[in-house]
Amino acid sequence: MQFNPAKDIPDLSGKTIIVTGGSSGLGKESVHQLVKHNPEKIYLSARTSQRGNAAIKDIEKDVPSAQGKIHFLEIDMASFASVKKAADRILAENNHLDILMNNAGATGAAPGLTTEGYEDQFGSNYMGPTLFTKLLLPLLRKTAEQPGSDVRIVNLSSELFKQAPTEGIVFSKLKTPMPETSSIARYGQSKLANYFFSKVTAEKYPTIKSVALHPGEVNTGIWDNLRTRRPYVGWALMTFLGPFLTDVHQGAKMQLWASTAKKESVKHGGFYTKKGTEYTQAILSNDKLANELWDWTEKEFAKHGF
């Protein structure tokens, strides 16, 4: 992907942007590059104020013009209550929202459940970001109705969707820890779900550009977290992947491109590789599975009052 954030990100004057998972890695780098182009406001989300505000200070040191433009937003994607609180704040403070970058994610977790009882990686990587997007859709749609608008939802998926279980999404086990399934397969399932959400959102809301992408094998904080929680798994993966990992500056280019490149160059409902080509695996065209996931998700949210 030939994309130079310094030169190719256009002027972002008047735009309000949210980047989840912004305290480190790709999210932090995305905020760092976007804020250089004069947006009205960027929300940097993280699970703790300590990490979020530290990231903001780091960015402001390098980009003095960022002072006052970056706002910390607390979100724990493994908790619906936290997600709703964050969404409520966004809706209360803004009359438009132009770019939602769903960057936050978790990997390598030992089998477990989120607050609401979903498999940990599926809950953190899919259910939380999907609920956040759902709650913000009225504002995104309102913004898209304005003349000259260019509203985008960018969902970070992963090439590891290829490692999802054979059936793609194992609905019968999503509310269990799935201890019999490998961590990488559980992660792959959540990342396949991220794409399916992008795909169906693009179909249902044509005025909002919805895309998914794989940023590449990037050396981000997600691997540090894995090495802390599961040292042997983290060590094995880093030994294998380490030589192939790219730095976050290079790795963030795809999501920055998807968020800011000319509308006509970014395919509505597309799923991009790290090189900017599109994935073509057969499972990605499974409309029945994609819509089954959408319907299942809506029913689950309804059970929790959403």
C-alpha cells in the first residue's frame, strides 16, 4: 500500500473521530497521524485513564497543535455497561461523528467469559465493538445525511479469520469459554465476525462507508499483553512471528488509508489485506452465515436491553 499519512491524509477540519484501543500500538499511531491534519476532535479510547492520558501526553509532545483536540474516552469492550457509558457520552457531546475506527482488540486470552458471559475473545473483539457501533449508528446516520458528508466505519479484522473453526461461527458455544478450542481459533472466529459485521452494515446502511481490514503482522501492545498473560504461548508466537512483524508506523497505514482516502478508492463493504488487495476466501461470501450472525447478535443485545 503506497500511502504516506503525512502527505496523503487530507485536511480533516470539522471532523469528529473516534479511535478505540488508542493507548498503544496501531490505535495510538492512528490518533498521532490523524491529529496532524486538523480534525475538530478525536476521542482516544482506552480501558484506563492512566494509559489513555499517558498516550495523549505523548502525542501532544510530538504534535503541539494537538493540544485540546484529543479527548480520553474510557471503554472496556468486555463490559456492555462500559460500552454504553462511553456511547452515551459521545451522543451527549456531539452533533456529528465522521469516522469510527474500531481498533481495540484482545488476543491470546486463556479460556474465560466477558462480564455478560460471552467467550472472552469473541466478547471483547466483536460483541463490545459491535454494540458500541450500534449505539452510535443514529449519530453516524444523521451525519451521513449532511451535504458533502463522508462517514466511515473502519473495523480491524485479521488474516487469522482463516484459523476460525471450520463452520466459521460456533453459535452453540459463544456463551461458553470454549476451552476445547485453541486460542488462535477463538481469535479467528472473532475476527471473521468483525468482517461479517462490516459486510452486513454496508448493506443495511449504504450512506455509511463500512470496511474491514487486516493491518498486517504488526508489533503492537497486543503481543506484549499476550506475553504477560500466557508467557509460553506469547514466546512461541513471537519466536515464529517476530522476524516478520512490522512497526506500528508502517502497520497503521491501512487503517489510515481506509479512514481518509478518497471515497471512490475505498470499496463499500470491502475486506482489505495489508497490501490493499481484497480477500476472496469462499467463507467471506457466505451471506447466510453473515446474516445469521447479525440476527443472533441483535437478539443477544435485546436480552440486555439494547
